[in-house]
Amino acid sequence: MDALRQIDGWPCTNAAVAVVGAADAVYGQVERPFAWASVTKIATAVAALVAVEEGVVDLDEPAGPEGSTVRHLLAHASGLGMDDATVLARPGERRVYSNAGFELLAATVAHRGGIPFARYFEEVWGFPLAGSPAHGVTATIEELRTVAHELLVPRRLAPETLAEAATVQFPGLDGVLPGFGRMSPNDWGLGLEVRDGKAPHWTGARNSAATFGHFGRAGGFLWVDPEAGIALACLTDLDFGDWAKDAWPRLSDAVLSSLS
């Protein structure tokens, strides 16, 4: 797919990109491990949802601040602040993006399951979680393709569970989308950001409102457009910034255009 060659003009030194689904292609530094940063949250969310299906935890059991549940933690609706236990809002009141919420989510799964979350994560995915469940994966584009495939044609999760994860949880909550500012509403599913009508956005103008995924501060992203039947994954060695706000949507639109 020629559109993937756009990464050759990006200001990063190393990059890798992959398309799965309606088209299948990979380009760039495919054997190089990259930091995933917050793209890790997608893989952590799937592992936590596997735990839900196995009965280790329940989506609506208490977890986090008073009144919060596992569902709130996954949907960034617990009220916890970004990186510590500071409570900034009542559960279900605002969409407060929270690394701390994912740390607590992983701790809850570990406590209930009786094994370290990193072990549970690796049993689900077959590749390691070497750091934080919020942002700790370092792996190749091939491992990220594995995650992309799961979000298109689930094998670890039941299709019904994936559908719920990609459905807006606690609709109507406002909040800040990191790097892009306040969104009203700032819609999220269970660990997955839902595009809906957000603007500006890191996906393309051709992406459907049903598109879901995540991007990371380390310069990578993964989105799935279920209407187009395609996922696009990218990893780079250049931190997210203004370059990405221009380059990522152009790449996304070129990939989707090539399917028309």
C-alpha cells in the first residue's frame, strides 16, 4: 500500500506502520521495538476484559474512589487525576484521563486473580508488559498488529464484549483529550477512545464516527474503523507533537482513500 510510504517524510528517525483487515500491509522498521506509551492501555484494557469474562473481576464491582467501579476506571470516569490518587471529580461526573486509574485497574485484577498483572497480561498477549499497565509496553509493530487483529476479529474476547468496549460508556461526559483540548462530549468506551464527532482529532476526516483506538505520547497510535473493516497502527521514535497532528490524519485519510 503506497500510502504507508508517507512515513518516509516524517521528522522521526525510525517508524513502522501496518494496516490489517480489508487490506494487509506493513512498512518501515518492522523488527525494531518502540515504546508504545499510552497505546499500552488498549492491550491492558483487553487483558482486563478477559479477566471480566473469566469471572476474576466484574465490570460493576467497586474499584477506585468511593462510588467508582472497574467500568469507571476503564472509561476514565472514576474522577482520579492523571498520575496519582488525587480525586478531581465524583465518579461519572467528568471524563478525567487517568494513568492512575489504569494502575488501580491492574492492581484490582492482580489482587482478585492472585497473580501479578504483568503475568496475566503476558498470558493474554504472548508478549511482555515490562512497565506500567498505563504506558509500559515496548514492542514491535508486529505485536501491535496482534492487538489490531483482536480489535477487528476478536479471539481472546467474545464479540459481545468487544462491542461493549467500543460503545460509549457514561455518555455525555465532557473532558480534555490530551494534546487536543476540551471535548464536549469526550466519548470513551472501555479503554478505547471513541472518535464520534470530535474535532480536531488525531484520526482522519475519512474515519467514521465509530472509529475507536488510542494514541501515545511516544509517537504511535492504533485505530480501528469497524465501518471500513480496517485498522491502522503506527509506531515511531519521535514524541507526539504538532507534527503528528498533521501527519497522522493525512496518513489515515490516504489509507482509507486507497480502499475506495
